[in-house]
Amino acid sequence: MSLDTSTVNLSKTPFGRRAFLKGTAATLGLAALTGVGCAPKEELEEQPSQPIEAPEEKLYQGVCRGNCGGGCRMNVHVRDGKVVKTSVIEADDPLDTRLCQRGLSHAQRIYDPDRIQYPMRRVEGTERGAGEWERLSWDEAIEYITTRWKSYIDEFGGTSVSMNYGAGTYAYNQYVYQHLFNHFGGVNWDSGYDMAALNVGKRLVGRGIYLHGNDGSDVKNAKHIFCWGSNGSIAQITRWVYIREAVKNGTKIIVVDPVFTDMAERADLWVPIKPGTDVALALAMLNVIISEGTQDEGYLASMTVAPFLVKEDHSYLRMSDLGVEPTEGPVGRDGKPTMIDPLAVCAADGTFGPVDEIADPQIRGSFDAQGISVTTAFDLLANHVSEWTPEKAAEICEIDAATIVDMAHMYVDGPTTLEIGFGMDHRSHGASGTQAVFALPMVTGQMGKTGAGIAGTMGGSTMGTHCVNFLAGMFPENPVPTTSICIDNLPAIMESNTYGEQTITPKSLLFFCGNTLSNMSGRTELLKAMEGIELIITADTVMNDTARFSDIVLPVPHWFEYETFITCPTPYAEFNEQAVDPPFECKTDVEIVRLLAEGLGYDSSVYQNDTYQSLFLQGEASEAWNLSWDALKEKKHIQVCPIPYLFGDPNDKTFAFATDTGRAEFYLEKPRPWFDIGQDFDPTPWYLPTYQPTTEAYNPENPLSQKYPLNLISHRDRLKVHTQFSTHPWFTDIQPEPTLSINKIDADERGIVENDYVKVYNDRGSVVLRAHLDAGMRPGMIKTEHTWWDKQYVDGSYPSLLPLEQGTFSPGTHPFDTLCEVEKTTI
């Protein structure tokens, strides 16, 4: 596709396979009528047959990295300088022998008609989103951006220039923008989606960015797999083969989900829980386990915070409380010595001492420690869950009490893998769900052994990240570190120009590696807030919804058009080769940052691709695995952690729990907001996992429940990842438009039948969808795909319905806590 005009209007009409076939048919029909292109039969027979020589085909290693949790490497086939297909690379694991439909379809993504071809600026005087653009040279675009950035920084400080990114590349090139912004102390608007579970999960067990489990293939060794808020048959296609293998081996599948999903259909036990009550269920299971004495006391004592002694002020007893002076430890990042003040525990003989010196610490009981009243963390948990009888939870969760008891027994009867997704995360107080469910493997000792632990969307090994030097890749010399704020706070900050006690005046916002406006909750409020930002820039491959609402768009290459690497989510470092040259005027993220750095007056020498990528692979961790940028380019595929790897293995402390205590934490000593903006925060519900009712949906005290009686949720589908692959012609041919799944009971009440168009609406926005009657939907719930761009809806958009509200503890948005009404409509 070639756009030669200086001012263009980008069409909203997608070009799919159906349109291609119609065009082909018309062309063939014209040829038949005119004779053009059709030689007479006798002429064909007279021509001597000429052998057709196939063009030379070259293979390159590519890595698919679109935030599905796969990170699959593949052959990229190139002929005449064009990517023609992808195929499986023979893997080390004989079960890892396939690519999903996304991995097999990259050729169409590379040659997508929506590709951004050159820098463009919104035509002055037109509205954002109107699609009126003027072409710029790269020099013009960079000068336009950096001139304004320098002006903003001079007048309002570095925090006036900000950025936001998602997971649209899952490789280390994306951190180059962070490296640049740490020159002047810009703002990083942290995306709020999925973060309740991810952030609290990191706090509970640590490791990597957020993932915390055994090697992904280890699930096949489980006796029981608890799929909790996780539909692995769709959301984790790349790991689904291991669950299938587990089933062949006799593994029992337990699915906790209010909707009868594909995963539930395959389950031995489906638990149709009332939405938002997962904490109550987990606490009741813990009650059964502890009351029956089936907890793993050895694991609790050695690997968790169970023996730590908690004072009445909720803090841990330390040796300094017993008169032992702290000692100096290693120098920290601030250049000052750290202070070592060991946690104290109580031995079987009643004496107190440092945890590392007591071989048999008590995990039950209350004690007097030199006049200080203390209780073990595990006793606090046991007392906390004692009120959560199966009968009490059954009433709240709408599950039979006997089922809860059976679930507790199955969880103890391991090895048990917790296959956890984001179903709980996407409701208010979603962090509590993660905190409660994570306590199950800690208390039962279903961690650190084969077939056990935490897997799923937010589980599985990401140990490969341990060999990466993030500090070198993200910080220049003498940095002015960025300020991180959840983007949910943007509307409030636009009004007040304050973040806590800090003055922030947002003037420019750069989006990259994500389609924020199609993925974020609170879209209506975000768009309104963005009206006050003077300069919005998007660097992306395609003209997605976020790019359309920008002032400047910059074209970047597809994944297979430049060199980079990943170490997540696999236990390998994988090199992504450049298979073809970037088309049009695309520039890589590293090249763009080099130009921006030069325009801002910074040293740009580090922003050469080889130089920059190698920063991440410098240090002892990389050297231990003979990993360097040069070695990776040569070998392409280097193991960087033990296989199999068992997370939380008590016999191997190589990778200890990366928490404040170095242990798995079901008790949080000092819960504090992940982003502290001065909000009212009560730590009481966060010391131990605590049931808190949802805010909007399933809250009888919410008056909106009468006006909008239906709970809207969303799901990923097999064909896409978030909004990646949304306009892919193969996939839109299979699923041409967005749909709404609704139970027949709710549909009959509204006079809706299969394939009707319906309007879904609330006070925030509306969207028109095609109705699908789904007996698997819980009455009172409706769902749609979380995968579409604006132009693919008949009217409105799904994100416009979602609340902006976020958690006070961990900044997770609440898209599943959305109330709506549905009515039949016409188009």
C-alpha cells in the first residue's frame, strides 16, 4: 500500500479475506468477458514447458511475544525479501511442537493495510480521532517533539513529559524509552490493568516482574490442577498441551469460575462461584485444612512467615526489640550501609533468637518476649480463618458446603498446581483474591515440588529474567529517575496538578508498545483528561485506537523486522533475528530514542541497537550462563536457568523468595499502597487475606443495581491477544464482529433472540453488539470479547462502559465490576 498524498484520511473499513475473494471473483469475471489474461488452449499447447524455479528461501529465528504468556520461537520463512510464512522450530521439549494460529499468521500482520508508513501529524484545527493527517519527515517529527519537550521541561519540570506502555512487544527494546526518560525525570504512567494480582503476587512471593511458578511444563506432573479464574484452553494456548498431557496421566481438573467456560467443560469438578466471592471460598478451604491439621508444618516453618512473631502493632518482633543492636550490612543503592536487624522466632524450648539460628521455630502460639506480647503469624492466620466455616462461605459463594470440604481435601492431596488467571483481579479488591488463593499452596506445602506450585496466566517460570541487568538497561549515568503513577490517576492529576505532595503538570504523553485506549478501564474519563494534554505521541506498527487520538504518530517495525531478545516467559534467552528490512519509513524503538536524545541534547551513543541490547546482558548473572549479546546472536537459544525449575524449593535456595523477608508471605507486615497519592488507606484488611464485598456489581447497597441489573465481563478469545491481531483478515473472516453472550433467561426478559443487535449501556457509555445466547452464562451476567478496535463496533465501544475506579492497595482497574443494561436495537 502506498500513500503518496501529503494529507490523508485513514479509512475505517477493514480489508478482509472476504473482500479479497470478492475482488478476485470480479477480476476473474472481467477477464472472462474480455478475454484478457486467458490464452487460447491451442496457444498454450504450443508453448514449450519451462521448469519453474522456486525462489530461494531463507530461514530466520523469530519470537512471538504478544503478552499471551507463550514467547514461542519459530522459523520465519523469507523469499525475495518477503516473509511468506512461519513454522515450528524443533524444541528441546518433545511436547513443545506447535504454534498457535497467531504465530502462524504473522505474514498477514506484517503486510497489514493498517501499517503506519511514515511520521504523521494531526492536521491543525481538526479534532483528535478525526483521521486527518499530514505527512512529516523524520527530521520534522523529531524537531517538533523535542522542541516542545524542552520547552515543557524548562517551564514545568521533567514530570511534564510522560510515557505509557503496555506489553505489545515483551522484549527488551521497549525499555529504551525508560532509559531516555531517566535522563530528565519524566513520568511513567503505569497501566492499571491486571496489576492488582500482579503487584500483590510479587509482594507475596516475589520473583521476576510478577510471575511465580515452576517451569511451565511441570503442570503435567500434577495430581490436581485448580484452575481459578483462568480459562487456560483459550488464554494459554501455548501451555494447554501440558494440561492435556496431565489429563492423560490421570490429573483431575477443578475449575472455579462463575461461567461455564471451555475449561469448565473439560473439568472433573466445575465450581460455579458467585462472582467476587473467591476470598470467602479460599478462607473456608484454609479453615478446613487447618482445623483438620493437614497443613504442612515443615514447609510453613522453613519457607513461609509462619514462625515470625507479630506484635500488637502488627509489626514483626526483631532482635533489636530484645536488646540486640542492628549491625551494618552491604552498601545499598543509595550508597549507605544497610542495617541488619534479624527477625526473631521462638524455639521449642521457649527461647527467642534470630530465625536463621533456630532450627525448630514454633509456628503456633502466643508468647511474652521480654514483656512484649507476640503471636506467630500462622496462629494469626488460623484464628482469622476459624470463623470461615464451609457453611458460612457456602451461603456467600452460592456453593454447597460439602463441595468446599472436598476441594480442601483435594488441594492437600497433591501434588497440586494452582492455575490462576485474572478473573479475580478484574473486580474490586482483586488483590485480596490473589492474597487468599496464594495462601493455599503456602499452607499446604504445595510449592517447591514437582507438579505443584503456581501456574496459569500469572504463574509459570519466568526465571530467565534473573540473568537480565535491568538497572543497566533502564538507567543512564547520573539519572533523574522517573516518577511512576498509575494512569487511572491521570484525570485527577489533570485537575489538581498534584501527586501527593509533588507538583505535576502533564503537557506531553508518549504511548508505545500498547493500545491503551482499547485496553484501559475508564476510557471516557481518560479521553476527557487527555484533552488537556498538549502533545500526544504514539509509536506503533499500526494505526490503532490510541494512535488515532494522537497528535503525532511514528511508525515502528513488526517484531521480525529488527533484532532484539526475550527471556520471559521461558527458561531461555531467545534471539529474535531481523528477517526482513523494515518497510516504508519505519524506525526501531532504539533508533527513535537515539533521535529524541540527540534532539534533547543528551549523549546518544548508547542508543545503537547492539550497544543498547548488550547492556541487559552484562553482569555476574549473565556470565554464569555464558550469556552475552554476541553469544546470543550466534547461538540464538541459550538456557539461562535450571530445567526443570521448582519455585520455592526448600532444598535449593538458589532462587529464594524475592520478598522483604526472603520467604513466602501470607501475612503482610507493612501493607502500603503501591502508588501512594495520599488516598485514605486502611491497612487492616491487608495484613491477612480478608473478604471484602465488591463495589459496583453484586453489591446490594449500590443503587445502580436496580437501574443496571446485568454484570458485564469480558474474555480473551482464541484468535487474538488483547487487541493485537484484531484486524487480521483471517481472523475477522472467522469472527467478523463483536458479540455479546447472554443467558436465555435474561434474553427472553428483553425480547432478544440469537443474532439480534443489542445495545449495552450504562451512565458511562454504550456499545452495539451482536447477541449470542449462551447457556453457559450465569443469569445476570453478560460478556463480550476484549479484543476489538473502535472501527469494528457498529456503534460505541466496550471500554467506554468500564469504571475508572482502582484499588487503594494495588492499582488494579475493575472491568468486571461493571453494571449495564441491554436492549434490542436496529442498525
